[in-house]
Amino acid sequence: MPVSPEPPGPARDPVQPADAQARALAQGLLHAARHAALAVTDPETGTPGISRIAFGLDPQGMPLTLISRLAAHHAALSAHPVAAVMVGDPGDKGDPLTHPRLMIRVQAELLLRDHADHAALRAHWLVSHPKAQLYVDFPDFSFVRLRPLSALLNGGFGRAHRLAPDDLA
């Protein structure tokens, strides 16, 4: 009669705490990103959805986007402000899964056009997103701060780290 193998012990968590190298990589991904994938919850169905968004950092280093009220993700963020953002692009060569990427769980804060920070955010945004000059002043566009709640850095195979909001600053 064959002998059954021993049941495996508790699985080791492959995700490590943040270290200096992980923080530096995450911060580099944030500073380099000009677009991101935004995961939201559809307000009508409760199901997830993903959009590509313009992405940047505000003067204090807080993730930021500029979106139109006409976009489905604007309604989703208005109804369910907890969302997720992913930054990091695959390189030109190799397996896309070996390239670093950062997933951030965020709390979205929609900033109306009369918000005290609007003018400063507009000027700052246009430095890194000059083509937005074409639509930044349209009345349906507004900035959205994406306040980090937690993050997961995948630095490539076998290099995953949990990060706190302070690790991203």
C-alpha cells in the first residue's frame, strides 16, 4: 500500500516587509509613472472595473490624477472611493512578469475646481503632463488625490514586498 505524503506545513508568506531597496524601487516607479491602471468598483453592479488614467504626483509626492466627470471611473470613485492603482511598465525585452510593478490601495479624494489647491495642482500637473493643457480647464475635469492605504511591490520573480504609505513618500 502506498504511503501518503505528509501534509505540507503552513505556507511561508512570500511577501516580505519593505526594506530600503524596495522603498527606493517603489518610489522610482511612482516618480517615473505618467499613466496607471485604476481598479474601481462599479456603482451599479458592484463588480470591479479597470481604467487607464493619467498619473502623477502632487508637490508633496501624493499620487494624483486628472479625470473627467464623463468617465465611468469618476462615478465609481464618487460612490466607492477605495480603489487600487498599478504603476510600472513591462520593458522592451523579456517576460513582462519579470519587470517591477507597484499596486497601491488608495482612498480617492475628489477635488472640486474651487478647492484651495486647484491652481497649484494645475500648474504642477502641466509641468509633467503638458498635453493636458488642451483639456485641463474643461469644466468636467478635476483632480483626484489617491491617498495610499497600503501597497504591494512586485520587483520581479521572488521579490515581493508590503509597503506602508510612509514607505512611498
